[in-house]
Amino acid sequence: MTISDGLTTAEARLLGQRCVEGHEWYLPRQRCPECASAVSVFELSGSGTVFAQTSLHRHVSASAGFATGSERASAKKEAIGIALVDLDEGVRMMARCIPGTPIGSRVVVSIVRDRASHKLVPLCEVVAG
Ligand SMILES: [Zn+2]
């Protein structure tokens, strides 16, 4: 979710969509994917449970951007975790996480700025209990 997609405001709130029939989802759509009804936007709590998790490794250049081509040899390698989170509202979404975050962990998702790409990305953090 980015500012330009119309579902994250300048205050970086986590927003979802729902239709008049009550179906809810995270990724922006013109119509409900289940019944094709009109949609409206609502704020998600961010509270949820990790459904799945994986890690990937990327090269980051000294300028903190993504390393490309010949930059890769001198770039640092960084691991990032990617989780599928089932939000308490019933919406499943993808978010960054600490690599190795256990499946079933209770988390809170917020919108943060990625330090390599400078894009706004969802990040989930484990909460106690
Ligand atoms: Zn619907």
C-alpha cells in the first residue's frame, strides 16, 4: 500500500475496503472481488495473527538503495521477513516482519517507510500475549 494507491493517507493509516454485502479485503479494487458490489474504505486495527512467514535476502548499496548490477559485489546483504497476517477483521494481508517470526504470533501491523526503497510498507511486530 502506498500513498498513490489511494488507500494509505498522508498519516500512513492502514486501510481496507468493504462492499455493501460485508465482504472485506486489503488490496485496493474498484469492485468487490466476491460479489462485484460497490466498495467503501475503512480503517483496519492492525491487530492480527501470523498465518505464514518466509525470509528473503536482498543486496543494499552504501547509499541505502537497492543494489543493481556491478554494485552487488560491494553491497551488504540484508534479510527481511515477509508474513501473511490474518487481521482480526478477517482480512489477510502481506507485511514485513522480523525474519523467523513464528506462525501463530499475535502481531500489530503499521505502515513504515522502508529505508532502502523509501517506500511506505506494512510492517508487523509481535505483541506480548
Ligand atoms: Zn461483496
